[in-house]
Amino acid sequence: MSEERTEAATPKRRAEVRRRGQSSRSHDLTTAIVLLAGLYGVRMLAGSLADRLSAMVVGSILSVGRLDKSAPPGAGVDVFGVLYAVLPSLLGLMAVAAVLAAIAQGGFVFAPGLLAPKFERINPWSGAKRILSVQGLMHSGKTLGKLAAVAAVGFFVVQGHMSQIAGLGSLELLPAVGAVLDFVWEIAFKSALAMVALGVADYLWERRRFLKSIRMTRQEVREEYRQSEGDPQVRARLRHKREQLFQQMMKSVRTADVVITNPTHFAVALKYDQGTMAAPTVIARGQDFLAQRIRDDARAAGVPVLENPPLARALYRMVPVGSQIPAELFVAVAEVLAFVFRLRQDRVAL
């Protein structure tokens, strides 16, 4: 039996599925937000739109009926002018709402691979299987739920205004039309709010389903960790090699000519052999705890330990282990070595 997917997706797994265009999104929520923004846009532009439509209708009547001989034929029938004045603002508002809804649900996902043609998208058999699948039935159920919510909102709004609706017959034409438009606006607005609520619920469901779908098995998590951190055997070999280099460096401290300290934070061990070295060489260096180890091993081996904070800091930062000192430190290091060699000669003489 295959191992169960019980582990939450790692950041690497999330990034991979995001590159493939998979994310937790609700198209119902986006559609509802765009619809709500469109309704608000129509509401804001209603005054301008009413004036333009009124002028268009009146001009058309005058033109057709020849009631105004001064009106040229076709005056007022400027449908494209009305659309040009209203549609850009309305479509722009809806586009901004769509972008904000996408950002709120997880940002933009650029996945060119989704644009590649796939045969199963146009295969009738594959389409029928998607419709009859559990996901397809859930989608149909959500559609029926939205229709039921809109119908319920319309029913309750009409029921709450029965007295006003009954009195429409006693109103003049324009007030009656205004009252009907108010009813239509209330139904549309509350229906949009209901769809937004359903969209939020759908987003939470889709997010839960998405996070469950990208779960990983424990073996997959271990394999990803191994790939990201490196093979355990390779890391063990590297750790063993670092330990060997450390032990070798600590052994070389006992053969140093001098150890220069900060006095507590840095320690650098120098060695100089005129026959084999062109310049003094750093054979060990350390900071804090390692610096203490170098000082202790040097004193135990009888190696002189001298305090020179500026020189110790410069050597530690500028010269790696195994490298010769740079020319700008020759004078300072030469003074230290000369002092050490004089001490050594004095001891021999004694």
C-alpha cells in the first residue's frame, strides 16, 4: 500500500505547484466581487447615463416623428457615444476589482504551461467525465446554490415591499419607473452580497481542498530534505574532513613561532622558516572559543603568546590559514618575530 499523505506541503512544494499554475482560488468569489463592483459602477454612473439616454430617446422621437423640423435626421441616436462615455469607466472599475480579488486570494500566478493546447480539453469523452465526476457535481451544486440564493433574495425583497408594489398603479409614469428601478437595484445589490458570501465560503473550501491535495508523504519530505541539504553520507564525509582539518590546525599551533591575540576575541598563530618560506605564514586562527583553545594549546607547548589587538584583528580578517601575510603587515609582523627570536636566543644563552 502507498504511504498516506499526512504531511503539510513544504515551501519548496508550494513553489513548485505555484509555478504549474495551481493555487487556492475561488472563481465564484472573483465573479461576485466583479459583479458587485459593476453594480456600484452603474449606480455611480446612473445619473449621467439617464441624462444621455433621455437625450437620445427624445432626439430619436423628434427625428422620427418630424416634430422638430430643425432636428437633423437621426439626431440623438448616438448609441455608440453613450457606450463610449460609460463603458470605459465601468469596465475599468470591474477590471480593478478583478485584479484586487486575485491579489487577495494569493497574488498573480504566471504559468505559461497552462496556455499549451491539450487534447483532453476538447475531447468530448474527457469533458463528459469531468461533468460526471465528483468535482463536476460539486460545481453544479454550487451553481444551483447561487440560483437559489438569488431567488431567495428576490423573494424576500419583493415580500418586504408588497405594499409599495401594490401602490405602483396609482403613481405617475416617472415615479413608478423610479420605484421599480429601486426595487431592481435592491434585489441586484443584495443578490451580489449573497454571492460574495457564498464566494468566501467557496474560497475557504477550495483552499482546504488545495492544501489537502498538495500534502506530502513522510518519504517525500525526507527525500526533499535530502536533496536540499545534501546526501547524509556526503555531509558526514565533509564533517569528518572538517574535523581532520581542525585537528591538523590545532596540532600545528604547537609548532608555531608566536600566537598573536586580541587578547580574548582573536588568536592567530604564525610560523616563519627562512629556508622554506618567503614570508611568515598563518598556520592557525580562531575567534572566541577557538581563540581560547589556540592560546591554551600554545601556552601548553611553550609557544609565546603576545597581545597585539590591531595586528591580531588585521591578521584574522586578511589572511586565511595556510597563506602568507600581505606586504602591508610585514613591518608589524617582523617586529613581533624579532622580539620572539631575541627571547628564544636569550633562553638558549641562559
